[in-house]
Amino acid sequence: MKSFLLRFALLLLIYVTAASPDEAYGRVVKTVDGDIFDVLLQDHDSRITEDKIRIRLADIDCPEIHGPNVCKAGKRAAAHTRSWLLNNYVFLDLDDKTGKDPYGGGWLYAT
């Protein structure tokens, strides 16, 4: 479990530092779980029409924190994401292939 969280933290750091600053920029105002959070935008490109968007990290699938498949790892991943991102400013590189996640719940933050 410790190695999972370490790998997750490393991937999250890579995602945050590799983003293209010209697509979207804003402050994380809410974390939903380990791979989903809300950003209040300060600047963005023409694909985005909202001021606050939901982001799902592309290529990362954290365990759930709600529903029938709840586990301790999901709660730890959510806490880790919250500690790293909440109230911090992020640069986002939106997924150029689909833009939105397959569930229609938010923008994909691409690799």
C-alpha cells in the first residue's frame, strides 16, 4: 500500500509539473476523491465556458470512497490528493483526444 501511495504521489507530481499553462489555470477549491477535483479557473482557452470545472486525472484510477467498493486505500488516496492540491494553483493540460471523461463528469487532465 505504501508503494501505491508513493507511485501515486510521483505520478501526480509529474502531471502537475508537466501541464501546459496556456490551456487552463486556477485554484483547486474541492477534492472529490483521489483522482477528481474542482478548479476555480482564472484563465483558460476557448474550449472551456465555465468558471469552475471538474477535473479527472487521465490514466489514474483511484479506489472509490463512496458506494459498494469502498476501501481504506481510496480514503488514503483522497486524503493525499486533498493535502497536495486543495487551495493550490494548478496549470492544466486538457486531454486533446476526448476533452471530457467517459462518464461525462469532468475534463480530463492529460499526460
